[in-house]
Amino acid sequence: MKNLLLCFSLLILNTSIAQDTIVFADGKVKNVNVISIDSLGQIIYEQNGKTKTIHQSEIIEYSDDGQWYGYQNETNNFVKIDGSNYRLYNRFFDSSPRYSYGRFSIATSLMEPFIYANMADWTNVNVLFTNPRITIEPAYRISEYWSVKIPFSLGFNLRATSSYDLPVNNLYENNSIYQGNVRLSSRMHNYALPNAVGDGIQPNITPLSPRDNWNSSSNIITHERNFLYQLGISPKFYPFRQKRQSLFIQQSFIVGIADYFQVDYYSNFDTTHLDMSETELIQWNLYSEKALQSNSQFVFFRYEALVGMEFNWAENFNFSAELGFTTQPINRGDPDRFYFQYNPGEDYQLVQTKTYQFANQIYALGRIHLIYKFNGIKL
């Protein structure tokens, strides 16, 4: 019984340490069990329970029972060396593929149709786009280190333009309307409403800036951004080659068409004459506001930088995951227009134009892709 246990222990020990390595001429590294080398230069090895044969001309180095052998041009044979001259990568990145694939593949993002902004639920609407989209990304493998894909995206469920009539409360920041210039904060804008002394004096009423797109009281959104379509080119670099698990670094250069909602703002004022003993003071009041959205399409450019992992675990359908960032598409659409009606019944006057830009300049990205690889063959 003791002899049986001893033999069993030696067998386990021998199996655990009999892990040899072959460095192939194409740079692949396989952990195997070298069985023998015959006089014809054939190396017979075992991997994953299968016995395979390869000619020594297809490899650069190999280890057998801890001893490394390297190919020597002078003798046209393998000689003993102190250690491998090639970097042996972590097995996670260096695991040999179980399938070979053709050069073409096609992918789609599983997250783009579902991750977008439901504007009525956001207190900060600085999001990339406000409608979902689908992506189709054909790719071509140039080499084991490089591939290039041409991503195309198409938006759907576009948000329609609207018009909003907003109730107004004349809420003054200072406690008295008699203290000269008064600043008023309405639901759409910040206004400077100076009081004018003397009848017939025209005050200089200027909107300082639109308030945030989101209206906490009424869930009214004045600015939105529909995504229509885009096309790009994305080179991908695989520092450890394309294997079963492949780390990649990707850049994307994208051109597309989007629709920032251009907004016309209409503000209506009236005046109240206050009799203050020796001087008559004219108080300007804001009594209504209206926002009218219009479509304004424009061409945009974006840049993306991502790092991710590609998992080639099946014959055809595989997947990848990536994280990175993208730049803000600059709004090149029509500017917003601000119209004032100083007194009821008068014509509206254009007092200001301003192109709205979303505040954030960089957006984080996270994607999961389903990939179909053509001509998959099990090795």
C-alpha cells in the first residue's frame, strides 16, 4: 500500500512539473508536455490531452524538463540556452486560440439601443444624445496586431419638437421694487429689469442667459439633441496579438449628423406706473414666456479613445467589452433667438441671438459588443 501511494505521489509530482513550453516562429507560446524529438526534427508534444507533431523549423525555442533550447543558425540545430530570449506573456493574454477565423467580422453594440437620456428624469441634461440608436460595425483583420472597423450608427425614436407656454411669477431678488435695477429669475431665463424714472423712457432689458434646460417645476425641456446617423473609422491595436482573450486599444474618428433643437423665446412685458410723491416710477413686469422648438440639423465630428477586451471563445459568435471617453459634438446649428414684446399689442423685437452649447466637453463610454466572425474553424 505504501509503495502504491509513493508511486501515485511521484506520478502527480512528475505531471505537475512536466510543464514544457514551445515558442513558435509566429510568436505564439504554448504550454505543453514535450514527449520526444526524433531524428527527422519532428517534435512530438501533448497539449490538452491531445498528441501533436510539429517540425522544428516552425519553432524558435522550446523547454523540456526545465531546460531551454534555442535554434542556432550556424549548426542548423537546437542548442542548450540559459533561458528564453523571448518575453513569455501572462497566460490570460497569451492563451492560444481554439478557433481560427477569416479576416472579416461584423459587430453590434448591445447597449446603444437602451442607454440614452430620458430627459424628464434628469436634473442635469448634459448627455451625449437623447434618443436610442443601433450600430453596425464591419471589421477587417489586417494582422495579428491590427484590425480596422467602420462603425455605422442610425438613430431612431426621435423626439419631436414642442412649444411651451410658461406661467410667470415676478419674483424679485431684492426686497423692494424701488431700489433701481432689479434682477428677476423666471422659469426660462435670468433677466435684468431696471426701473425707469419718467414716462417714455425705454429700459434696456437683456436676458443674461438661458437657465438650465430642465425645469424642475414643470419638467419642461427646451434643449434636446437628436442623434440621426454617423460613420467612422476605428483602428484597433492588439499589443499581445489577437488570441483567445485579446486586449485592444482603439481610437475612433467619427463624422455624423445630429439635431440640436433651436429655440425661439418670446417674453412679454407690461409696465406699472407708481406715483411716488414727486417722481413717477415705471415698474416693468414680465407676465408671460413662451419657448418654441425647431429642428436644426448640423454636421458634427467626434473622437473616441477606448481600451477593452475581446473574448474569442466560440466558433462564430463572440463578444467584447470596452471603456473610454468621447469628445462633445459642437453645436453648429441655428442659434436661439430671443424676442421681447415691451408692451401689450406691440410687435416683438429681436433682442439677442445665442448658440446653445451643452456644458460637458468629455463623456465616458462603456460598451458591450456582440461579434460575428466569419469562417470560424475549430483548431
